[in-house]
Amino acid sequence: MASVTAPLHLNDTGCLIRRTDDKGRGVYASRLIPAQTLIEISPVLFFSKEEYAQHGRFTVLDDYTFKWTDGRMSLALGLGSLFNHSERPNVSYALDSSTESIRYTTVRDVAPDEELCIFYGHKLWFNPADPIAIPDQTAHLQEPDVDDGWGGLSAVDESADPSSEESPYGQGDPDEIISDEDLPFTRYKLPPEEEELDSIRTVEAWVVDIPDPRHITNMLKWLKQAGLETPDLGHLKRIRKINDTATLLLATLVVSPTSPYPPTELDLPPPYTLLVPSAPALTPTSLKLKSSLWPTIFTPPRKGEAEDWTRDQAHWAWKAMKTVVAAAREARRQGELPIAAHVAVPYEKNAATLPSSSLAFTAWDHRQSSAHPLRHAVINVIRKMADYQASASTRSLSPSPFKSLAPTPPVVEEEEEGCGLGLGLGGEETRNGSNYLLTSLTVFTTHEPCIMCSMALIHSRVKEVVYLHPMPRTGGCGGAACLPTLKGVNHRFGICQWKETNAIDDLQVSNAVDA
């Protein structure tokens, strides 16, 4: 029997079909394909549930079909069924129910002769030809052979412990509360928020004076009917009374760029704009200052402010720090700066309740080999998560691998449109910043993040950062500056410095380096 060769595929997007021994047929780039290029629209062939259960699943189709959004089994025609799986996909896909097709788009520049791959998910029915290394020892942490565009990033099984050193928190009652003195890190105490008049963050809003108090009830009803009773002003009281005049808060200029028009029969004066506080008051001093601008609600942090940590949580943090140290040592072995960052799976008392799709991401600095000044470890790991979620969002409404399992920190964050590193994908309304990349997540780093990386962490809405080595000249978490405390910053995150530095001095870098 003659050997089988790949057929010629005629299209104008630069795709061709090749056959390899390890993967069989696949789709490859015949030329440079820029990011965000639509490379294929595949029609979809459907099977009913009954038809597939009785016949389709017993054929080779079972390896190529998948469940459509309405529950039917579907088969992508054209190139759709030839894209192979990769943990570092360079192609995303979107299901289009209106045309019963799938649209495939590159997520980054694809080099000539590079294979075009999509992400199938985590429950694979085969052994992938290019699996990402899952470290259980330091030596197993490896960079991929081909640069994935993010500076050598990998998804890491959170259960893996890359260090042979045993955690001092692994024995004993896992629910025991650990005192601050016995925790493996020192918490940086953030100063009180907005306790000076010029530090009060404000937003411009429409207001209207109501000379006749009998009209207040009617205006409140109108406000609701007009759709102006939005949660962005929930931290403020709707009515301000000065002497005999009441003033009603209508809407921010973000919600209503032009002036709202109250009912004409009430004969009210024209609305005008005022600066009002953009967040609730956390301290009595802040309450007094904010209420001088507009009556503000007082929401003090919970008693104790800093959350208690159990022995089991400390053990979780210990393993996460060991993971990032192992990654930094591997980076140094490969000629990179020994700087790494690790986004840990949120702590959960019963790890068995974590979703099967939960991943932890680890990245290290890649500035040396890439000659790219922005390939910092923190930036790399955030971009890896963004790339992963962008790919995941195109799969049949797949949930994010990171759910809000950890408690929300006792801080107020102000969600401003367009300012965060998040994914506004899909049509579902998100709450509590769930569209941001790092909401409720902890980032462990070997070195204090620089100012650029600290700002990226703010925009990603990270819950807290735990770093090993301080960077007094370049750090953005208390070194050269402390970005979460700066005026105008609309999110605060917790900062912790690791206490255990013995036997980890080999990761020291120059104080002039931006980590």
C-alpha cells in the first residue's frame, strides 16, 4: 500500500496541511500569519443525541465530534477537525450559532512552518504529543523548545511540590489559626485610605435641586423607571439636604453622558454636575471628608482587618513559594535572570472541591534570551493567563479556570470601565470584578515586582502579592514606591514579604534590576 501524503489545501490565509509521525495530519502556516487573522470558517455537521448515541460514538467520528451549545453533537468540516491540540494554542475559535459554523482566529503572530493549534480543554482522551512539563522536582521544570511568545510559560499542577524540603506547616491541626509571628511572611500594613481632602477620589455626576420636598418621592420613582438607579452610586445617599433645599443624585456622567431630563410637570431647575466620592468611606476621617462633598455610606473593614490564616493555608503558601523558587532556579540554569512569578490556585480547605479545570501558572523572566525589555516574570504570567482565558472563552461558554474561591480582601475597589486587565467576553453580566484576570488570586514572586509589573497587578485586580526578595531601588510594592497606596489608584492589594530566605540567597540580583 502506497504511503499517504497530505492533500493540497487551497486557501488565501496561508494554511496548509501536513502529516507527521507523532500527530498525523495537522494545519501549518505556509507564511507569516499576523495575530488576529481569520484563517478558517468551518461549516458544522450536526447529529441528534439519539443518532449519535446509537451510531456515531461507535465510529472514528467519536474522536472528532464535540457537543454544540444546544446539546447536539457536531463535526467541524474543512480545516476545523484538523487543528491539533496544544497547551500553548496560537489559534482561538468561536462558535457561531447563527451560521452553524466555527471561526478560527490566530491569537498571536504565527511563523512560517509553525503548526496552528487550538486548545481542546483539560479532559483529553489521548496523550498529547507536546505536553507541558508538570514538575514534581526542580529538575523537571523546563522551557518549551519553541518560544511560545510569552517568554517561556507553563501551566503547573498545583499539587506538585518542587522542593524536597518539607513544609513546617504540613503537620498538626490544619484548622489551627497561625499567629502573625509564626506565619512564613510579614504583612505590609497599608495606610488608611483617603484621609486627606486632596486624596479623595471623585467622579462627576448629575444632580438636580428639588425645592418642593413633595416631589422627592415622585423623583425617586422616576429615577428607577428611567434606569438610573445603578449600583455605581450605591455607596452614596441619593438625597442631600442643605437648609430647605433637597438635591437628588441622578447618575454619573459615565452612565449618562448628557443631562437626564426629569418630568417636565414637576417644573424643576435644570440638572447640573458635581464631583462626588467614587467609593465608600472606610474610616471616620474619610467619612467626614467625603460627606462634605456628598453624603457617603460608612463601610469600615471587618474587625481585625487582616484575615486569619490557618496552618493549612500556610502550608499552601509554602508550597506555592517553593514552586516559584524552583522556577527561578531553572531560569538561571537556562541563562535567564533568576526571577519567577507564580499564580497559585486559590486556597480551598478541601482541595477536592476545586474545579477540575483549575490551573496554576508559572513564568520566569525572559529578557536575556528574547532581548525584549518587557519580558518580566509578572508580565509574562499575566499575559499567559490572558492568552489562556481568551482561548477558553471561545469554547462553548467554558467557565474561567479561576473561580472566586478565596475570600475577598477587606478593601473597596472601584470598577472603572476600560481600566483593568480583564476579559469582557460573552454577554453575561459579571460581578465583583470577576471579569478581571487576577480577582481573588494570589501571586507569588521571587522578587518584589517593579513599578510596571505592580501597575499590571493593580489593573488585573490581584488579591495579594507575596514576594521573597525586596527591591529597594526599583520595587513597586514598598521599595522605590508602593503603588497600591498612591493617590488615584482605584484598587488595593495585600503585600507580604517572605521571611524564610535561608538557602535562597542564590536568587539575588542587582538592586538596579527592575524585577
